[in-house]
Amino acid sequence: MKDIKAIITDLDGTLLHSDKTVSDYTVGVLKKCREKGILIMAATARPARTIEDYRKLIGFDAAVTLNGAVIEASGNIIENTIEREDGEHILSGLLKLWNPVISIETDKGIFSNVYIPEWDTAVYDGFPELPENTSLYKILINGNNKKLIKKTERSLTDNTYYTIAQKRIVQIMSRNATKWNGIKAMLGHYGLSPEEAVYFGDDNDDIEPVRNCGIGVAVSNALEEVKNSADAVAESNNNDGAAKYLESILF
């Protein structure tokens, strides 16, 4: 068994149950891991403000948020933002779609051209111009169809890329902002290599860390490509697959 010094986990669809809770069992297993001196880290598409309750419950030592747009470790913060010119160019292209639902994640919160209750967005009618004095982390478009994908690809700049999350949201980010880049920077802060980490994931943005960490684990509800990339497949998120796998290899 490899010498595991860090546990890195995706949240939605992986560590969290589908109702967004974390079981007492999982919290207990992670606590035992920390008592063994293992660092506990999160890597998520969520912004930092939405993981605070989990941070308090689990006690993450560090976190990659917004798919690598923001990395926080021991109070140090690294940001990989979309340049303002690139962001406004992309938004100009996306606005040519029929009634697009567009949101942007910034250092001042999340803004959308319509109110999205799930994210409690602030409504902003100024696109393609960005709100003043904001750093742009991510552009999100609700939907996943051929017309949207084609328009997204045509609107991208050389400095940006897109992924599809939860099969229904197109995410556009800086080319520097990937989960894998964020994970490498986060581990590097602690003097660790990816080989010393176990990673748990379920979605497209988890494929690279699943392939490249010392042990890559997919939960059983993961996309097929994630499972095919993994060293092991654990039980589903709703059956505490990540915690059960950790217990099986560490205790």
C-alpha cells in the first residue's frame, strides 16, 4: 500500500450525499485519518463561500474551489482568473444565443442575467460588460445542447476553456484554472507530490486527478469515463463510498 499523506475529495456527487449532507460515519472516518497525520483536502467546482459549513464539519486543511480558479492552503490564496477582455469577448458571443441564462462567479459573488434560486444570484443586466472592480473566476451557462456547445467553442479565447458539469452546466474558465493544476499547487504548498495522495471523484473535471494521483478512486455513481480512469471504484456517494474505501485501506 502506498504511503498516503493527503486525502483529496470532490464534494457534490462524491463525498456528499445527494441531499448535500455528510454522514456522521464519513465525518468519523475522516477524523480518524487526520489523527493518523493525513491531510484532508477538498477539490470542488463550488465557490469557497458555499463550502464553509463542510469546512467546519470536516475541517479541511486546504481547498481547491471553482475548479482551480481559487486555491486556499494555510491561509494562502492563489487565484487563476479570466482576463476582463477575454470575459467580455466570450459574453458578447454567448448573448447571441436565444434567451441564454448566464452567470458569472467573481470575487464579489455570483451575478446572473436572471435570478437563479439554487445559487441565490444577484441579478445583473450589464452583460457583456462585467461589473466594475471584480475579478472573474468563471462563466456559467445553463444548458447542454449542440447549439450552445458550438457557440461556446466559437466564443472562447486562447486563454480560456470549457467543461460540462452535472450534464447541464457549461463552465468557462482560465486555462490555468483546472482542478488538476489547483491540486498540484495545493499539494506543493505542503511539500507533497500527487503520488502521496488519494483522490475521490465522479465527474468530468475529476478525470485528470483520478488518473494522476497516487490512488484514484471513482464512486460507483461516477461517469463511466471517470470509473474507467480510476484505480478503484468505491460504493456510491449515498452509501459513503469514499469513507468505506478509506477505512478499508487505512485501518
